[in-house]
Amino acid sequence: MTIKKEVEFNQIVKDILENDKFIALKYERHHGISRLDHSLHVARMTYFMCQKLHLSDIAEITRAALLHDFYLNKENGNHAFTNHPDWALENANREFDLNPMQQNIIVSHMFPVGHAKPDCKESYLVSFADKSVATYEMLKYKVPLKMGALLIFAINFLAIQR
């Protein structure tokens, strides 16, 4: 991202990144990194795609992308099968003023797994960005971490057997 675009992106999301409740996401693990970092990756990809597609409401879409996973863990397990889009929307509505498009982006970002269907092209765009970023993060961070742990276990197991 160019410096000009980075400055513009930072201006769009400044108040969200200053919100104490949102900043707490840095302590939540997600795809091998923090949920805050994951949300920033999705927002940046969304911002970039909006620029390339010449969409008019870049700021609103980018902000909703940043807020798409704005929840604290309420239960263990795979977050794909929880109500986390509803939790994220509830938190985002409590802290920020959202328009209907932003609300739909947040609540439908898990499509087709989640219960809510995207109502607009912007929701499909953020859902795509989220899945693309999540796939990259899982392959870069989570899979190597698990493989490393498995390798350490295997080496220790073999050492004990000798």
C-alpha cells in the first residue's frame, strides 16, 4: 500500500483502533494470530479491493470489514459454527453508528456457513476478503504451528522409546 493510501486507510479506521473494547481483540487468538491483526488484514484487503473496483463508499465498507469479528470468545470450539457474527454486530452497534449495509456486512461475513445471507455486493466482497485472509493466515501461522508441535511431540516420543 502506498503511503498516501496507508494514511487514508488509517484515517478511516482511526476511531475504531482507539476504542478500548476493540483493542482488547489483540488478546484473542484467531488463525494463529490475534483477532485484531486478522481484522486489520481483512480491512486492508477490503480497502484495496474497493479501490480497485472504484466503489463509492470505501470508508463504510472498510470500517465494517474491520468490525466483522468484533467479539470476545464466549465459547470454545470452532468459531465458524458459533453466533459470532451476531455478537460482532451487537458490539459494533453498541460502540459505533452503523448503516444497514455495514450491519449486513458484519452479520453475513460467514456466508454460506452463517445464518445470514449477504444483501449487497459489499457484503459478498468482505466475505470473500475474510475467507481469503483466513486461508492465508491458517496456512502461514496455524498449520506450521501445529506441525511444529506435532514434530516436537514425535521427536520426544522417539527419544523416550530409545
